[in-house]
Amino acid sequence: MLLFALTATPERETHGALVAALTQALAAWPAPRPLLRVAVDESGFRQRLGGPDGVQRLAQRRAAWEALLIGQGVVPGFVDLSATVRAEAS
């Protein structure tokens, strides 16, 4: 499992290279091969960019991460890890 932050702009040369290297490494494992899972945490982005403009910018950033990851055969999961922490603290 890889965890990326939505606050980062997805870059083929860094994030994409890591995903490609892990995908290649996992493909070399004997069956049953582990699957690469990728989560993108939205909590920092939501904290920094709230308000009406934030919704559109969140959608744009999600689309950028999806384009990068799906292009490499990985479907990302989007999570808000701060919501989990708040729920556990209650």
C-alpha cells in the first residue's frame, strides 16, 4: 500500500516512477502476487483549501491523480484520514 497526499501535485517523474518500480517488482513475485494498492489522503488539501472554490480544486486534483495512476494500471482510493482520527477521538 502506498499513501500519497492530495496536497502534492502528481508527477510522472517521481510518483509515477515509484508506482512503476513497485508494479514491476511485484510482477516478479511468485503467484499469488500481492497487488499494489494506492491511497490518496485528502485531509491536508481539505484543511488548506476549504470553501466553494475548494470543491472544484479538489475535483481537479483528484482527476490529476487518477490520470497519473490509472494510466499506470492502478486505481486510487481517496480517503480523508483526519475524519478517521476525529471519529476515533469521539
